[in-house]
Amino acid sequence: EAGVTQFPSHSVIEKGQTVTLRCDPISGHDNLYWYRRVMGKEIKFLLHFVKESKQDESGMPNNRFLAERTGGTYSTLKVQPAELEDSGVYFCASSVGGQGDHEQYFGPGTRLTVT
Amino acid sequence: QQQVKQSPQSLIVQKGGISIINCAYENTAFDYFPWYQQFPGKGPALLIAIRPDVSEKKEGRFTISFNKSAKQFSLHIMDSQPGDSATYFCAARLETSGSRLTFGEGTQLTVNP
């Protein structure tokens, strides 16, 4: 079974440009999460989808970030316009739906560098 | 305000030694405490987890010790091996938060041969 995949693995863009990150969760996983790790700090929660609906987007830094999950399958995270402080590693994770201690499976991350 | 604090930031241990990583949390409503292991170029992967009604959980060479009154928990790696060299993250989850995880800052563990 394929794990969580993310594309691209690395992205280097200039301040003011737009970048779109993609996450493909494990097939059948209703829950999809985006996290970010900046400058060796803690991994911070950004938002949570249940199927195609945003369950919790309290961690989104500002309105320059837009997340979508088309048809409850893959998800995209768009940053527009990018700022220097957006640099970091963006992780996507997925888990099965329902109650319980369901493990979150993480993708390898997208390393974003804004210059 | 960081709700989960992790220490040390980096740790060097000799092969066969014991690695200990500590975490402290603020929110007493956290109900699930996982540890994640991350190798370079990979995403974090669940290593072991504990609920607050248990004081210790052991899986092979990995043990979580949990102190509810002190709001602290720690990961012990017995007989540490070079293959254990990785970044370790403690985390906490609030069930009512929709299962989002709150992470510590991570510990870079190096096990020398």
C-alpha cells in the first residue's frame, strides 16, 4: 500500500511568488492534516480536513494560505504571495476516520525556501 | 505559547547506552501522547504512544514513562543502536480538538558506534 506522498519535495521561490503544494493521502483515509516545521522548531498544525470539509483551520497563519481538498482525495496548499517567513518544511498526514487513537501517517514533506 | 516543551535539543549516546528524551506539557486536557521518529528525507513515523491512565508503556527497546501529576513524559531507548540515530518528536493530542497533534521541538539523537 502506498504511503502519503507529497509534491514537490523541494521548492525554491522568490518573495511575492505563488507556490502550490500537493498531498496525496493514503487511499481511504478520510482525515487529512497539514503541518509545518519552521527553522528546526516544533512541527505546527495548520489545518485538518475530514473528507472534503475543513474541520479545523485554526493553525493557518494568515489569508495568504489557501488549502483545498478536491472530492475528499488529494489536497493542495497554496501560498500567495509567499513571504520569507513561510520557509520551512510542510508535512501532510492522513488517518482513517471515526473515533479512536488513529495513527497519523506522515508524508516526507515539501521543503519550501522563499528567497 | 508552546504547549509541549521537549529536551534536550540534541543528544549523543554511545552504542549500547540509554537514550532519554523528556517532554513537559501545559494542557491537562491532553489525552494521548505519541512519540514520532523521523529519519532524514522521511516524514515522522509513529514510534510508541501512551494514554494518561497508564504510567509506563514498553515496546521492545522503547519505553514511555508518564507522570501525570508532574505533567511530564519521557522516552527511554534501551541498548541504543546507530540505527536509532534520528530526530524524535514528542506530541500531545486533545481529543476534542479533532485529533490535531501538538509537537515538541524535536531531539536530534546520534548514537555512536
